[in-house]
Amino acid sequence: EKTDAEFDVTGMTCAACSSRIEKVLNRFDGVETASVNLTTEKATVSYNPNTVSTQEIIKKIRDIGYDATVAG
Ligand code: 9UX
């Protein structure tokens, strides 16, 4: 099973920030693919909702010093 969510990400100031978030999310259990756009400040994450939740994805982003909310 797989679902997509979009997040608004704050706190990124350079391209290393967005690739850092991408790498961390892509290694996170339950995440299939994550792509982070620095310019639009959006993260698109494809994940397995049986394994991981949007709140856990947000916590992971906060743990490395950025902030995120589910885009809506
Ligand atoms: Mo760029 Mo982001 O030097 O924490 S990596 S600002």
C-alpha cells in the first residue's frame, strides 16, 4: 500500500538543506520516495500508511532542525 502526502517545509535556506531532508526521509522506514523542493518549500512523500504516519514524517523533519506541516 502506498499513499502520497505533501508538506510545507520551513527553515530551508540552501540546496544542501533540501537534499539533507530528502536523504533522511528516503532512509526512513515506510517512506518509498521523498522529494523536497527548496524553491516552493514543499516536500512530496510517497509512503506506506501502515508503517509510518504524516506526524512521524513531520517529527523526523523537526528532529533535523526544520519544520513542516501537512500542506492543505
Ligand atoms: Mo545550507 Mo541548510 O549551508 O541547514 S544546509 S543552510
